Amino acid sequence: MELAGQYERAIGYRRDYGRARQLYCAAARLGDMEAQMRLAWMYSNGLGAPRDTDLAAAWLQVAAANGD
């Protein structure tokens, strides 16, 4: 998660939304709720992949199901 955020925000690395999305996706599939939310945000805004509101909504639903 930390590395994905660094790629997303260009902290110590050149900004790379595609790499950030890949890392968030890996963490999201392991059940990380924050990664699921970040991934949804990236898909809804077309960062690192083409904009996909259906996929964004699906990841938000997964995150909501994993929420506290």
C-alpha cells in the first residue's frame, strides 16, 4: 500500500498511475479495504487505466462489505 501511494503521489518515485493501480489491485484482491477504495477512485477518474465507472462501483461495494 505504501509503495502504491508513493507512485500515485510521486513521493520518491516518478508518478506512475499504472504502477500504482497494479499495486492497489494486488492489495485489494487480498482484502485491503483502503486499497479497494483507492482502486475505485482511480477507475472512477481514469487514472492508470481507462475510466470505468462500473468497475469503480464494484470496488466500492467490495470495500463497503469489508468496512468496519
